Amino acid sequence: MGFHTPNEEIVRSLSSAETMQALRGAALLLDRHGLAAEASRFGRERMPPLRDLKQDYNRLFGHTLRGKVCPYETEYGKAHSFQQAHILSDLAGFYLAFGLRPAISVNERVDHIAYQLEFLEFLSRKEAFALEQGDEEMLEIARHALKKFLREHLGRFGRAVGSRLRQEDQDGFYGKLGSLCSLFLRTECEGQGVLVASEVLELRSFEEEHVPMACGTGDERLETGATRFDV
């Protein structure tokens, strides 16, 4: 939710006692490298007013493809245009394999960090459901996809986004969100046996062509307030 464009619903959700309790509980369960302490620090901070949050969001992420902090995976590394298209296609393939499509109401590319974190949540819920149901086949599929997705996509660039936010907004909401994100992805990668990526990842050269915006169709809301997928 924190990486979505801020609105009243997001501020209300992230300010709620229930959300912070859930965050602290999850961090305690996963705790490595001080993740629980980082989540507690994040939860103790008062949410800025929506107006200030929007200003900070625009200042950090900008109104163009690249602001101070770039939330798009394909803008990192040395990929050429055809490689960018391949990455976008691969991401869409991950989503479609589980019956998900980008919602038409969201004007973002599928490589945005909010999309990818939301998909990670979906896979984690699927894993939990398989455990509850004793469904070994579903469990194997969910765990395989989760590990592969971290290794090939989110785990590769997500920590760089978090680190950059921490640098650009040290004492602000997004700086603390970035720190929590980077630490969580380190913990998750280690737990899945995936090589932990560096927090430093250079942006692709401006001389490369940009990949056109790619959005799907559909409009729906997931249970946790997620808005980017159509099931």
C-alpha cells in the first residue's frame, strides 16, 4: 500500500491500529537482521497528512518515468529495449499463470514495485491456503513461483528502490518505508534460499529506448486494499 499513489483510503489503512498490529506480528514471525525492530519503528511514526504525503511522493517518484527514485524494474541494469520487453512479458506471464491481470484503473506498468510486492503477497496467501488445506501440489506450485519471482525480479531490484528511498528521504515516511522494504526483501530472499541482491543497482542509460507503457484490462479490489490486479 505504501508504494501506491497516496489517497485517503491508503492513509486511513496505513494509520489503523489493525494494520500496524498485523505488520508487527508478521515482522516478529520473519524476524532477522532487526526486521521486527524496524517494523516497530515504522509503526510508531505518525502518518503525514495526505497533502504532505502526496508532495513527498511526487518529489521522490516524480511525474515522469524516472524521478529521484525509480520504481520500475526495467529501468535498472543494462537491458536493451528488446530485453525490457522480454522482462515485461515475463512479469505478465507470472501474473496470468495465476489468473491475474492488471486492473484497467491503474495506469502503471507491470514492472512497478507496487505490482510486484502485491503479487508476492498473493503468492504468500496461496502458500498459506495450501498449508491449511494440506494441498501438496498447490503448495509446491506457490513456493516454486515465489522463489523464482524473487530470484528473477523483485529480489533483484526491490532492495535498490528501498535503499534509494532511505537515502533521499531519511527522516520521512518514504525513507522509513524504503528501509523496511529493503530489510524485508533481504529476509525473504534468505528464507527462500535466493541470493540477496545488492542495495546498489545502477539505472539504465538514458540513451536506451524506453519501452511503451503496458497496462491490462479489468477492475477489481483484493481483500487487503490492493488495487492493481484483476482476478
